[in-house]
Amino acid sequence: MWVITFAHMAALANRLTELRTAAGLSMAEVADHCGVTRETVRRWERGLAEIRTDDMKIVLAKLLGVTVGQLLGCRHENCGLNGVDGC
């Protein structure tokens, strides 16, 4: 289980925006893929709402081509793979 503290929400918000734009995806495309509204994605990216479930973090990470650890801010290539945390 990945726990996000308030301090990590702002970093996650910036990281999500960075990854989404690097992938060339709109908020609407992310929302459609995740089964949420565009407003929900906007709130995630502004740090106003938490990505509540581990399943949703996994879906987002796969969509954006990163591990969950990397989505949550780890910059190591192997972060979150095979139990390797490194962060």
C-alpha cells in the first residue's frame, strides 16, 4: 500500500502534470482512461484531492509509463519494481 501524506500531495500534483504533458495526454484523456471526471484529474493536479486507491495509482502509472513509485515522486529507474524501493 502506498500512503500519500499532505506534504507529498503537492509533489505528486506537479509530477502528475509533468508526466501527463510529457505523454501528450489531455486531462480529459486521463479522466476517460481512469473512469473519473476531468474535474477529478484537475483536482489531483492542483493537489486539492488525493488519488485514493492503490488501484487508481497503478492505472495512472501504467497509463503514464512509470512505476507507482516514480508516479509518487521517486526518480530512480527501478523504484517500486520487484520490491525495490530505493527512495
